Amino acid sequence: MKGLLIFPTLVSILIVTIYFEASWLIVFLVLVLLRILCLKNKQLLLLVFVVAGVFWIRCQLLEQSLRPVMPHFSSAIFSPDTYSVNGDLLSGQLQTEKQTVRFVYKLKSKSEQTDWRQQTEIVEAPVKIKNITEINGPRNSGEFNFKKYAYHKNIHYTVELSKIGQKNIYRPQTILDKINVLRIHTIQHLAKLPKWLRIHAQSLIVGYTKNEDKDFLKILSILGVIHLFSLSGLHVLILLTIIRKITSALRIPVEWVNDVMLILLPCYGVLVGSKSGIWRAIVLAMVGIILGKLKITWSRLDVFSVTIMICLLIYPFGVVEMGGQLSFLLSFAILYLYKETKFLLTVFKMNLVSLPLISFYTYQFNWLTLLANVLFIPLFTYVILPLTLISSITVDWRLWEIPNQFFEWLYGFLDTLTNSSFTLITGKLPAGIVVILVIIVLFYIESKTFWNKYLWQYLVIFIGCVILNKFPLFGSVSLIDVGQGDSILVTTPLQRKTFLIDVAGKLSFPTKPWAKRTNSNQVENSTIPFLKSQGISYIDEIFISHKDVDHIGNLDTILNKFPVKEVNFGIGLEENKRIKQAIKQHPEIKFKNLRQGDVVDTGFIKWQVLWPKKKGIGENGDSLTLLAKIKNKKWLFPGDLDSAGEQAILKNNNFQIDYLKLGHHGSKTATSDTLLEKTKPNLGFISAGVNNRYGHPNKETLERLQKHQVQYFNTAEYGMITWYYFSYSNQEKITTFLKGDLVENNRTKK
């Protein structure tokens, strides 16, 4: 069966993916099985069915082991590599006797903060539980699915601790515990290195990256060189080569060395935290050793196939995660490229292999990816890897400051490139298209010519998907679920225009300097990922309703992290401190104040300004209120305007609307009977946080909606809510992130 083991491997990959991720891939499984039947090889057919049965049982057993169990414990084990200190917040993972859970704990004093920051040992302590909640999934399109990530690690709950008692050094009970202690000590040992050498050493040698260092991996991902770290098992092979040369020089029998390696390599896999790339290299080395002992000769493809199946038995989720997918896929590609003599062509083909996956997960790629790989591959192979291995055993050498300064400049330069015009926002590619592109590119890398039908097919499909994302056939109004706040994205079809009404924000309270936290915000976690997933490269207009933090708080973040052409706000808000600062820091952006009677004509949509009538200071009663006709439907966006403001508008304006974004998150001070009676909206939309402290939407407001027969949807219940309209028809629909389609052509779906 030489060269045929790839078929049971494909079957195992498809079974795991179908079981846990994408049932539609059963189509590809049927095609693979039909291809196997055509080979008329009974031994292969039998092997395929055995492998399929084994992996189906493995998936079922894994699913059973991952069923959530409500945690109950009075003591916990804390490991320094699984928690972090952020101001007065201690958070991360803790270990109980039966399971791993996420935890949060508010530190009581600066001395307690210092104690946890300086902790270098695994400790055990009594704890008191205040609250237990299930880990939440994403609430907006494009967001990172932390719930799925945690599920893969068998973590289902977040525990809020009210007290952590006296800590004691944890005494390891099992071999796995002892390996984990060694991991902690290795991390602490490597922490003595300067910043960038520390990041390299900890990431490559023990598979550890501090939370504050993860932007480094994000930079590599955007530039398309993350595969070097996904393929970080390279250093395992280098270490094995060095060990073999040393033991050969010392005349130690190869058989002894191989026997020791069969024991040490799995231990090293546990040490690095079971990273997919490391396990692939470890299993590959072990398979090679075992085949050598048995005096069996297999093709490179068969060795690779068995390696993948063993890796999937160890950690099936490796095939549905970005790191594992890149590692396995690029390793497979190397089987065909290892004899390629043209370095540039090899790098080009490797980039084509990784491009669909990188675009699928990050919604972007950098035009400089090819150049980055040409420069970074030799740098990684001949500089970073050797320096990492040497510096890891000489952490006290002062001369490491010299290469650290070089890496400081290098990664600063790379960060500049990732934030520059060289980055193309692709939008999210459909999963089926990614699979098709991967199949085509694997045929392409096996071909000997540069310009052929496979490259044409690949480019036509990829470019076509990007064009559809950039020039969609539909427009939309999306209430982004930012919790207790407002952020509404409005887009037009075809030559898309993009408008953002408010940018959300979180209210912060005065605190002591030591307790101040560094937090990401809704723009970074929700708004920008959503924009990128839609293929949006810039925002044409931002409308700021008023000065409240939950509407304007993230303005600085979005102006710094995403291209914006123009910012509009109600007259008088130009005196606001945030707006003044934004005007000063961003001379390239046009800032404009608006008042009643102004019209912002953007071509497809005309924004009629209904309020404010006069200069104000940005209070709720000064909210910028917009009436927009989008295709043949009218929308009203009142910000936090109160009932008095609504009545003032209606005194001089007589209009009806189809859709109402409820004012002030459904507060009883807005959305008056007068507004509902005169404007007669068909549907209302509320942007409010789950279990928010203000009780929004208010009961009185909901009763008024019911009285006027206005159906409503709340982001707290549905997550992101999006109304779609189409350029080629009068069709429209409302869909939500958490519960799917709700309304289609004015018919409510049950």
C-alpha cells in the first residue's frame, strides 16, 4: 500500500471535522470514499473502515469527556503560566481536583498584587466562590470565539472568587505534575533574557506566550509568516540532529539514543503544552525511529500520513484550529516542495497554501507577505532558531542586549507594515471556498510550471470572493452588540459606503494607580473584527450622537486603529475634550458639527439632521438625531434624546418611519407615546447590555411599544441584529447573530 496511507488520513481528518465543526464536509468524505473504491484495493478499504471506526469512537469519547460539570471546590491550584495580573484583577485558569476553570479575583491591596506578580512556583490555596457563570460565546459576527477555544481545552465555566487564602507550595503528585513544574521553572529561567529573545525562547521552547506579548504573534499572522511558528517543530529536528552528532562523537550507540528519545520526546510534548506544531514534529521523529528499529522503509507521504493520524488521536481539535491547520497543511506542502530548487517559487507556493486560511481567520493579508517570507525564512532558520537555542542556556550573558535591539527595530518595522496601506482587507471567505482553494493549491504545488490552469483557477476564485466582499449586492443596518452602549453600522450595496453611528465605550471609575487595569474595548473586540469580516477597509462617516462614554468613549481607539474619512457631531460638541483631542491628533480627518435642518448627502443615503436645534454641551437632550431614507425605508436614530427633545422635533416635522432605533437604550425617559403615535414605526431596535445596572429597556417603555403594536428586538437577547436590503429587488430581512433570521419581507419567523 505504498503511498496510499494518505487516504485513511483524509478520512480521519474529515470524520473529526464533520463530527465537531462542519457537517457539510460529508460531501468531501463521500468523494474520498468513492475514490478509494475505484482503487479496488481490499486491504486499503479494510484499513479505511477500521480507521474511520476508531476515529468515530474517539470523537464520541472525547465529546463525552467534554460535557460541562458544575464546579464545586474549596481549594485550588494556581500555576504562574496560566494566570495574569492586570491592575487589581487576577485572572486566568486554576486547577481543581476534577477540572480546569477560568477564574477572576479582585486583589485587595498593592502588596497582594506584588505577591502574585512575583510568584514563581505552583501554589495551592483555599478559596471562596462568589459566583459561577458559563463561558460566553461571541455575540457579533467576526469576533473571536473564546467559548469554542475554551471548550477544546475542556474549560466551561468562569468562577468569581471572593477570597484566596494562605498559599502553599504545591507538591507534584504525578509525572505530569512534575513535568509542569519543570515547565514553570524553564519559563522563569528564560524570563531572564531581554524581551525579544525571551519571547522567542518561551514561545519556541516551552510554547508559552504572555498575554501582553500576543500582539507579536498577531503581527506575524498578518504578514503571513505565522507558519514559521506554526512549524516551530523545526527546532525539535535541529535538537535531535545536534544530539545525534554529539552522541556519535562520544561513541554512544545510536540504538541507546533512540530508546532514550522515545521516552523524552513525549515528555517534551507535554512540557510545551501540547502545541500542534510541536507534536507533529515529535510524532514524526518517533515514527522515524520506530520504523528504523523495525527496518521498515516507507515513503515520505506514508510517514507523514501516519504522523497526522497519531496527532489527531492525541488531540483531534488540532485539525479545526488555525495553528494545527497551518502546521499540517504546510508540512504536507513541503513533501512536494522539498526538491524545489527555486527559492522564490517555493516561498510563493507556500504563501498560496497559507493565504486562504489566514484570510479565513484574520480577514486580511499583507501585500508584502511574499517579501516578508523571503526575508524572514532565512532569518528564522539561521538567526532566530540558533540564537534561541544558544541564549536559552546562556541567559545571563549581557551581549544578548545587542540582538535584542535588532529585534526591537525589526518587529517595530513589521508592526508599521501591518498597519499600513500594504494590508488588504479581504473579508471572511466561505469555509467551502477555503477547502476548494486548498485542494487547488495542492495540485498547483505538485505541478512543475509557474503559470498553469491551477494558478488561474485559484486566483479567479480568491479574487472573486474578495470582490464580492468589497462590492456586496446588499446593504445593511447592523446594531453591533457592544453591551450597554451604541454602535450602529450602516452600509450601502455595490460601491459600498460605510457609516458608523456612535462607537460605544465603557464607563470607568476613579481608582488607585496600582489598581488601574489595561483593558481592550468594544472597538478592538467587536467593531473592527466585524468591519474586517465584511471586507470593509475604511469608514466614510462617523456620527457621534453626544458626549456620554457609552457612545463616544472608543472614538480615540477607532481613529487610531481604523481609517476614517469624516466625523460628524451635534453643534457644540466641538468644545468637548475628547473631540478637541481627536481634532488635534487627526488633521487628516474632516470634523464637522451639524444642526437641525442640515442634510448629509452621501449619494445612496441622505441623512436629515432633526436635532440639535442650537449649540449644546452634548447632554442627552442635545443628541444628534438622524432621519435616514435607506432605499424605500425610513430609519430614525435618536441617540439618547429624551421625550422633550422628541416632542420639539415633532412640533415642526411631520413624518412616519419604518424602523426606530429606540432612544437611550429603551429608557423610560425616551420613546414617548407622542413619538410612537406620530411616526408609527413597524419595528423597534434596542441596544442594551445583558443584565445591565440601569434596567434597560425599562418596563414602561416596553408597555408603550406593546400599546402601539410595535414589535422590538434587543441586542441583549439576540446579539448583533442586522437588517438587510438588496440592490436588485425590494427583498429585505432581519437576522440576528444568536438566533438567526427573524423577519423576511415583513413576515416574522417563528
